[in-house]
Amino acid sequence: MRAAIAKERALQIARDHAAGVPLDHPDYRLRFELSGRIGDEWLFAYRIECLKDIPPEEQEQFAGAGGFVVSAKGQVRDLSAPMFMEAQRKAETR
């Protein structure tokens, strides 16, 4: 197993990745949060933030990847929602 890249480097790669993921809705913004580490990979969750002051039950719903990992080589791999949930169960939180 390869050594994990530094947390700060993984966060920068995640920022760059999330900035390049299109979200074609002006009232919402895509962001991410660190969910932990699995072996030599860093696990991140996608989060969609509503920019309007409206109740959650009236907000749009989005489908897609639940999160992504940044590998020890600095590569990004999206995870489907079920894959992300499984990865979250295994993650070491930091």
C-alpha cells in the first residue's frame, strides 16, 4: 500500500475537483467536506447548499455521486451514493 498524501494536499485536490463539477442551477452551490480516510485514500462527501432562504422541503432535490476519494497518487474517483455510504462506514475520521 502506498502512503497517503498529506491532508492539506488532498484538500487542495478536492477543492480543484469540486470547482470543476458543474451544477447547473443558480440557486445552489456544490461544496464538499472531508469525511475521513480509508487506508491511503481521503474520503470526501459532496454537499449541495441552497443559496435561497427557503424551507428544506421546498428545495430542489439532486441525484448523483454521494462523494469521492482522493488516492495516494492524487487521483479523484467519484463514488455512487451506495458506494459512498459503505466507504463512510469504513472511514477513519480525522
